[in-house]
Amino acid sequence: MADVSLPPGTAPIKPEFLISFGPVQPAPDDDSAEGTTSRSHGNTRNNDEEEAGNDGRARRKPTKEQRKAQRGANKGRKFGKVRDELELCWKVANGTMCEFGTSCRFTHDIDAYLAAKTQDIHVQDVSKISDTAPFITDYLKDAPCHSRYPSIRLDIKCPVLEEKGECRFGFKCRFLGGHMTTDETGDIKLTVDEEKRAYSALSTDELNFVSGETLKILRSKKYPTPITNAYLNDLQATGGEQDAVVEVTNNAIIVVEPEQDAMLVAGSDQNAHSPAFRDTQKIIKERTGGELLEGQVDNSDVPMRFSEKKRLNWAGKTYLAPLTTVGNLPFRRLCVKYGADITCGEMGLANSFLAGSKEEWSLVRRYPSEKIFGVQIAGNRPGNLVPTAEVIQKECGDNIDFVDVNCGCPIDLVFKTGSGSALLDAPGKLGKILIGMNKALGEIPVTVKLRTGVKDGRNTAHKLMPRLSTEFGAGCITLHGRTRQQRYTKLADWDYIRQCVEAVRTAEKDEDLPPVPIFGGGDCFSSQGYWSHVESTGIDGIMIGRGALIKPWIFTEIKERREWDISARERLEMIREYSEYGLNHFGSDTAGVNTTRRYLCEALSFQYRYIPIGLLERLPARINERAPAFRGRSDLETLLASPNSNDWVKISEMFLGPAPEAWTFTPKHKSNAFESQG
């Protein structure tokens, strides 16, 4: 037996697949992976720009305090945005006229652009990839190219055109040969599939786009939030919110320091006949077509009736956890294909939403296949979470099923501001937050994700959760079975989760209230483990995070109540699908291709940890078991298990073409890094 000769906590791999009985792979640092990371989806400046000022002069050496501030998980992760050497104007690239004419800072010379453009790429057909090294030969290397522009391959397909019927990247697309024709003069014309375009408008267009005008209003602090204003003023009047964000003029939200609040409230005019109040009513009428929306007047003294909220009937449904960076729309789309019923966007920061951050508002995007979709936000007081909820309701309310409040994030960046798991020790403030958000969101339910407590050995969730259900109006509660201090260093405490469920159900019965869904979380990695925890704890389901990152097909296993010995080729097909989803979301131009490559490598930095169950002596597999050095049943399976990020980049090149010389990748786990060799 292999597990006799290997140390405890080692995955029991059959002896014939072991390369050696030496040290096991180091455990991936999931605490580090949960640390801070760029929010800009690949739009950060490149490393050279980080070392110099905007004028090109060398930047001064950082001070001791600055170096200290840069220490910690993932603060050094930078991803340069790779662009075309010669940049073509977007309007011209799509066959339209540019209003800036000769003053446009991008070239309008299509001939010059195509002559300098990097060669087209193609998403490789998995059937043409071998199970043995070197795995792939460029089966299009001898394919015909355009007579005038050798960079254009003629025998390829554009994944954006295939899905949407047209490619919005036009001449800038790296799959240009898939949507162009040449006329009798030799000029290139862009093509469109009209039938597919008409269909895609209903089935593939992403939802929850927030307009630039809305972001501009948010940045100027003029976005009207009357429900929030009335609620916060009531809290101020009763002394219940000492650090509220309040409106000053135009009845709009403005972030102020706590010590300023009393002065600002005293100077603000909340009389229903005041000019400020009338201005707000006028803005609301303009935004709603001339009629006030029900509930938009400031009747904050009317109690919120939670019975009017949409009930969440989630028992038996699979739930993909909100995951920072890796839980992007292409990944959620992949998990939905494999059986995820409930999805939630990446955690967004309330203050960034209110500041009109384009990157933050991109986190609310929803793909039509996401059947039940929510937005997760983090904040530290009613003054930023309640207005964020109100803005989300106004801008995206038709396409959001719930808003989740993050009370579980353990990272210092969030915790030290009083957000995330810090709210576990402030139940009074949390209650005011949830009640205010329920008012602002109308019928959209508010859900809460939390941990068992802040400090190890001091669980508090059994006291807080009954109040979430009976007093604060939470529509669903999700409990991760660890404290903030534990992070991932200990196994989740499912016995305590059961105790919390019993406490909530007892309180609901005493108050004669209908039960809210309760989901557990922590270490779920198999169908057997999933259903065992559901049956033993009384929860309605399990929110799955790391298990889905390592094997996105876990939702299929759960629904079919089986352990899937997925083949290497099936896993590679899943990677191909992710690549196409990424190209449709991030773009098929040079920048979009390499943003997709970055997030694909992020996904592979988790998926390599999957040990094929056909190699194990015991089932089910366990998420925290470390793998000894092993080989797969084929070279391809061995490649997919490689912990070397150079191999992750090699896999990305099967579907996204060669990585550019200037492109680098640093994994969140920071165990190793890829750097192009120029």
C-alpha cells in the first residue's frame, strides 16, 4: 500500500504511478491565494512603467514605510497589458468613421496595421492534440495565408463570431481570418452572420452593463439615493449610526469622515419642501420615465415587511462560492455548464462601487446561462453598504436575484477596515446594515456569508445566525466552518455547523417564521462528502469554493451522486471551453487574448492539484491531502498535474497561441512564476 510508506496527509496514490517515495509536493498556500490582487482584469501597467515615473525618469527608491506596506501576500503581482506594436483606432477597426479624424492618437491606416500585425492564432481542436509529448503540432502551419497580408490565416474560426454572429474587434481580432473576405481589388471586408447575430442578442449577450454616464454621476457624488438618505438620517437622529455616509447637497451620497457627520447632518435640509428634496424627486422622475417608483419616497419610518421579499427556495441546489479573481464570468459560465445552479460575482468593495469604479462595476456582469445570480459586496457600515445596495437595485435590479454581504473575508486588507469577518464582532452594526439594505433593495433578498467567529476557540456564529434570520431579514445564510484566524490551517468544523443550523431552526420556530435556506462550506471535494454533510447537519446545501477551482466538474458529480474519473482529454476540452468563454468576455484582440491567458493560468494554478481518482487506492479524494510526485496514465495527464507554471503557459498556448515575449505570469500561490524569455 502506497500510504504505508508515505507521511500522514499524503494522497494514497497507487505504487505504479509514483515517481519516487521522496518528499511530497509542498502544500499550496491558500491563505496567500486569498490575499490582495489586481482588480483591473489585466489592465495594470507593465513592470517597466512601475519602475519609472510617467515622464520616464527613474523613480526614487521606496522608503522603509513604503517597503513595509508592500509586504504581504500578492502585493507584487503585476500583469502588463500586451498591446499591438501599431495600434489601430477602434472605430476604423470596425469599419466606421472616427470623429477625431487626423487628430486621433491611433492609426487609421489599415494597410500599415495589417502589415505589422502579429500572425493570427486559432483555438486548437482537442481531437488534434496528442496524448503524448510534444502533444501538438500546428496543423495550420501550412494553411493558406492572405496574399497581401501573411499574418492573416484563411482556414480558422473566430470564437466571438461563432458565438455572437459578429466580432466587435474587427480588424484588431487575432482570429481575423475567420470573419473576412477579399473583394476583387484585394481589399479586406469584414463579414457578419446575420442569423446568428439576431439569435445571440437574446441568448449570449452579457447582462448588467452599467453606463458610463451612471459611473460619471457616481464619481461626481450626485447619484440620488433617497431611501438611503432617509434611513441614515433616522439612524443619526436616534444615535444609531455615528459613522454614516450622508448627503450634503442634491440628496446624493458623499463619503465623509465620522467626525464630520454631526456637522453635515445639522447643516443638511431634509424638509420635504426643501429645494434639495425637490431636486431629488425631479431626478428620480427623469430616471423612471416621469413616475416615482414605489418605495422611492423617504418613508423610512414604515417598518420593512420581510414577508414581501422574494423567498429563496434553494434546497437541493448547487452553489458556486464567490471567488476573488478566479471566480470571473468565464469561470462561472464553465461551472454552470457542469451543473452549478447558483452563482455569485466576485466580492466588490462598497466604497469602490460608490466611487464609480469601472473595474468594480464589471463584477456585476451576468451571463444569461447563470440561472440564479447574485452580487457580493463588502463594507464596514450602513453608510457605504446601504447606498451601494440602492444603486445596484436601480441599475441592475431586473437581472440580480440576491445581494450577498461578505462577513467572512479573512484577509487583513478587508478585516482591518472593519469589513468582512470583522462584522462578526459587531452584530448591532451588522443588523443596521442588513435592515437598511433590505429597504434599499425592495423585493431583492439580502443574503449573508460568514465564518464561525473571528478568533480560534471563540465561535460566535450560533449566537449571530438566529438574529440574522429572525431580526435582520437575511434571505439565506452561508456558514464557512472555520474562524477568521484559522483561515485554511484546520479542517472545517461541520459539527459546529450542525449546532448553528439547530439554533436557527429553533429561533424560527419560536417566532413562527418560515425557515431560510442555510448553506455550509469548507473542504467539500466529492459527491460522497457533499451528501454526507447535507444529511448530517440539516443544511440545504453546500457552497463550494476551492473544490470547484480544483475540479469544476464537481457539480456534475454532486448531481449524479458519483465520483467522475474524468479523462485528461475531457479535462483539456474543458480548458478549451474556458479559453473560448474568456475570449468572448475579455476580447479577441491582442490585449483580450493575453488577459484570457492570464486568467486561464490562474485557473490552472488550482486545477493542477486534482489527482485523477483512477490513480488513488482509496476514495473519495480529500482536498487537503498532498500529492507525492506521480505520473499520470498518459503524458497529457502528467502535464495537467504539473505544479510548474511554465507548463500552465504551455497548455494555454494550445488554445491562445504563443505567449508574447513581454508577457509574464505570477501565480497567486507564488510557488513559482513564468517569465517569457525574449
